[in-house]
Amino acid sequence: MSANEFTGSRDSSAHEQLIWDYIDSLPTSEIDNIIGRAERKVEKIAYGMLMAGRPINLKIRKRLIQSAILRELNTRAG
């Protein structure tokens, strides 16, 4: 996922710079944990939707994962 796909231009705002500085300070294992949690959240949602007869397509699932990751990073970085 490129910087532009994830949060827009990497240096377009002070908030985004704060997020990227925070990401750069994280160990790889913590980044993997954040991604894993986001994927598990989306899988639970997707399973529920499938059981309700309304499956979520892959494109939407990927976007939900991106949103969950960004939400956690925003919360952590301030």
C-alpha cells in the first residue's frame, strides 16, 4: 500500500506527518499486530454479512481493512 493510497500525500498535512512519524517509530511486530487486528475485525464483519445473505466483495473488504488500520493509527498518534 503506497502512501498515497493510505492517507493521501505523505507530507500534505501536519497530522499526516505525525501519523507517518508514529509509524516510522513502531517496531515491525507492532505494525503486524495492527494489521492483524484490522483484518480480524473485517473478517468478523464479513462473516456476519455472509451469514445474513449479504456478502461483502473483496474491494470493500480491503477498504474496510485500510480504514480500520488508519483509525487505530489516528487514535494512537493523537
